[in-house]
Amino acid sequence: MEFGLSEEQSLLQRSVSSFLDDNSSLDKVRQLVTEGGDVWAGLCELGVSALLVPESAGGLGLSMLDAAIVAEALGAHTAPAPFVSTAVMVPLALTHADGDQETLLAALAAGEKTAGTALAQAYGPRAGSTVTSKGSKLTGNALYVLDFDADVYLVADDRQQLFLVERDADGLSSQVLTTIDKTRRTGELRFDNTPATQISRDPAVLQNVLNAGRVMLAADTLGAAQNMLDQAVEYAKQREQFNRPIGSFQAVKHMCAEMAAGLEPCRAMVWYASHALDTLPDEATMTACHTKAHVSEVGKFVAKTATEVHGGMGFTDLLGLHYWFKRIGFNRQLLGAPELLREEAARAQDLVA
């Protein structure tokens, strides 16, 4: 049994990280979020869009762990890219869909189309926000649509059924939602008797899609938090007070040590959760929920503490720490906050009366 990455997975990790070093540096992220754009086209050339698409549809047919490795690299670079929806959640839904979806799968794998996900109805509906279906038509509105402004959307209704809606469908209107994370596109969809293609009536398919998305967000948070920790340690080595690097002071040492001690076990947790998605279906929901909940809390602690290590500089745009800080905070809420996920994990284990 192997407890680490294979040679191929390590190569994937290095390839994606190298690309992002060149194309998603802090200066380029600033430019992309200000002027609009992302790094998706370049990632598609690396095959990232085809990771989970079956080989029969022109994809690579790789594992969830491979996807988590990419998600961690994206988080470490705060890369603007519709990865979670386009490369993970929607391909997974299409693979288990009713009917032949190979044409759309092939388009996603080739980078010819992007996808967004409107699944809030399934895990945390808000008052005044609901999506209902009647036949092949949808009515209502969906908030916090992830990877907004896509070519096609995966939508969940109030009965946990899944539908595909084209961007230019009749009766569909949309608006951008402003959130703290400028590296992600988020929006609202409004359906007015909008034509849709039903792809699943099975709530288990929706649950699998949510599980996968949650693990990818946990991996993204892991990468972002690791980057913030690395920046804090480097800053502590260079910044001097009283003619000594601040990293020599016990208080700063303890702050960095606490961050490292809390974050390091999260990597194994993310890897195991990814493994469970593919091979341990009975554990998948429990593991995905606990992983995202725990990594979200650790990420929040690391984001706060790493900023404190930088002192007043940590709050300025000069260092850009806020990009990682806000990404971690937004990941924490997407697809369920920790308290909601722990309750869902308890239900999955029949621990709720």
C-alpha cells in the first residue's frame, strides 16, 4: 500500500505548479481580477479540464486524488479558474447521468465549454430562494452560483434532481454577485419557466457531486493556507526588530509552529477524502464533510495568524495576503459551512435523532 503520491502524481503536481508560477503570480492575479480573465485556457492545454472525464469521451479518466492535487496548486496561487465546476463537479454528474452526455463531456474535456454549478438548493436554501421543476421547465432563483458566466449550468431543484441549463436558455436571467473573493466568479440565476435537461432523479448522484466539490474546496484551502504559512515564515526570517529577526522571538516561533502543526495533518485528510470518493462510497459523505469542515477551520486560523505575523504590513495590498485570506474565507462558506457539514456527517452516520 502506498501512502504518498505516485511518480505520475508528483509530475502532475510539478507541472501545474510550474505553469501557475508563471501565469498566476500575485501581479498577474491582480491584473486578472481587475481587468477580467482567468488562466483556464492554459490549464486546459495541460489537460486539467480532462482529468475526470472518461477516456471514452476524450478525457484522461484519472482519480479524485489527481484532481485534489491540482486544486491544492490552484489555491496556493489563488488562480482564477473555473476548475471545481468545469473539471470536477459537472463531469462527475454527467458521468452518472441518465442518457448519453458524451458530447458535452468531450467539450468540457477539450476546454471548448465551461460549466457552473447552482446547487445551494440542495444543502442550504435561503428564504426567498428556491428552484422548482415542472416537467422540463425550471422556475425560481439560485444564489451563489459557482463559476458564474459559464456556457452551461448544473442546477439542483427542491427535490434534489439535477438539470442542465444552457446559458442562452429562454427565461434565464442572471446577475453577478459581489463577494469577498475576487478570484472567483459568483452570481445569481433566475428561472422563469426555463427549459432544462434533466440528467438525474437520484439524490445519491447529487450527494456524490457535492462530496467531490467539498473535497476540492478543502484542497484549495489547504494550498492557500500553506502559501500563507510559507510567506509568514519567510517574512519572520527577514523582518527585524531590536536588531534581531522577529522569527527569533518565542512568540513568533510559537505562532508559526501552531500553524504548521495544525495544517500538516490536513494534507493526509484531503488525500484520504479524495481516495474515499473513488473507492469507499460508504464513507464518502462523512469523510468529505468532516474534511471540508476541519480544513476550513484550520485554514481560517492560519489565515488570521499568518496575517498577524506580518504585523501592519499584513493588512496592506502591497503584500497581497488578502487574496489568500479571502479565498480561504469564501471556501469556508461554499457548499456548506463547518457547522452544517458536521450535522450532515452526523446524519450520514445515523447519529441524529
